[in-house]
Amino acid sequence: MSTEELREEQQFVSGLYARLDALREEAETAVRASLRQVGNGLQARLERDIMVAERSGLLAAFDAGENGLVFGRLAFRDGRDHHIGRIGIRASDTERTPLVIDWRAEVARPFYLATGHTPMGLRRRRHITTEGRAVTALHDEILDLSDTTRTGHESADADEVLLAALDSARTGRMHDIVQTIQAEQDRIIRAPHHGVLVVEGGPGTGKTVVALHRAAYLLYAHRELLAKRAVLIVGPNPAFLGYIGEVLPALGETGVLLATLGELFPGVTATGTDTPAAAEVKGRAEMADVLARALADRQQ
């Protein structure tokens, strides 16, 4: 196994975190400076609040990148080479080519979809495993069989990274799957934004975590539109919302509202419980179709 490859990736990751720290310091300084501005008049206060909100959102994204900032690398046949991570980071404010590409960007799709049969222009795909800011393992998948270059990190099992994620310790909270999104999940996450999208599946098949990643993707692809309308995640109870509550912040998205059905009417919190008969009616499969139609009618 090549230690040179590990050393190279560690050097890149260390430089990336140095850039992250600098960006975080810049954002924190801007927030502090904005909060010290008193200003006269409504316009001045509005501009200050907008600046604070924007910089605070940046800080949330930078905090999200602290763990698992970069987890992939794409080597294309045409010589392009991109690192894939939780958030996009540029070397400077004027640099157009990013150091690391946001997983939601279109150029990152081959990381999730490319296969030996359909390599999508890739020569090889690398999975980068980190603990904190240290690179601990590399797993390379050869997608261009004519490429004879070997790094010593070629993986005999293409699902090795996925299996390692499934075997990882459970914490009682749902985690993001940004490093191991499968092709079927990616198609749902990046589906066009044309209204209601219903995802069906049995218990434990990943519907909720895919829906949360879709929310993160839509906020990336349609941020201006959704920032005006807001995004609401509705859950059956507070325990469920607590279980999923860390997924979107881990993806850099903190401006999403979470609520139970009993909290949807402003200023009112429902405390009653359904009778067994009412619960049975609400639990019927056809109720999902009724809700989908109602949502579709509302958007028309």
C-alpha cells in the first residue's frame, strides 16, 4: 500500500482545513463587526440584519464541514481531477476553480453514479476516509480498464466503503449518507423540482434520510426561491424530529423548520391524542394518496 498517496491526500486535506479556518475567521469577524453597527433608520438596521444572517449561514456551513469535509476524488480521462466534499471551497474569493466541490454540484454526480459499464468519463474514483482532520484510508475504484496505473489502494470490494458505513457504531441519531449515496437514492435526491414527489418503501429502507438529502439538494439548486418560501419538515412526533434533527445541519443547512402535525397552526400546540378508530383511518394507505392530491391541488 502506497504511503505516498496517503501523504499526498493528507497534505491536501490539511491545506483545505487551513482555508476553512481562514474563511470561518473572516465570517466571524464580519458578524461581530455588523453587530457593533448601530446605524440610524430602518434601512441601516435591515442591511445589518441581512449581513448577519448571511454570514451566520456561512458559519453554519463551515461548521458542517468540520467532520468529513472531503470524502471523494474523481480522476477523469481528460485530465480533470476534482475532490468532492460536504461544501464547496475555493482557494480565494477570485479563484473560479474550487479546491473541493460540493456533493450537490452536477460535476460530482459521477461519484455516485459511475460504473465500469458507464464510467461517465472517469478513469478512477477514490473514497477518502478521515477521522477528524486526519486521512486514515483510501479506496480506489478503477473505472477505465485500459488504465494500468496502480496506487496500491485499489479496493477488491466495490462496496467496502458502504459496508464500513453500515457497520459503524450507532449513536441514537440519524446520520447523513453523503459519502455513500447509492444510484437509486441519487436519482430521487436530484429529481426535478416539479411539485409533489412521493417516495415509497418499507420500514428501514432509507426514505427519511433520502428525503432530508433531497431537501439539502433543493436548497442548493433553488436557494433563492426556497429562501423566500422556507422549507418545513413535518414529523409525527418530537422524538422523531429529535432523531433526524442533526442531518441537515451536518450538510450545512440550518434554515429549515421542523414541526409536528400538532404544531402547524401558528400559536397553537395540539396536545390531544387520536382514538384507536381515528388512528386506524389515518394509517390507511389511501390517506397518503389523499394528502398527495391535496398538496398537488394547493401548488396549482
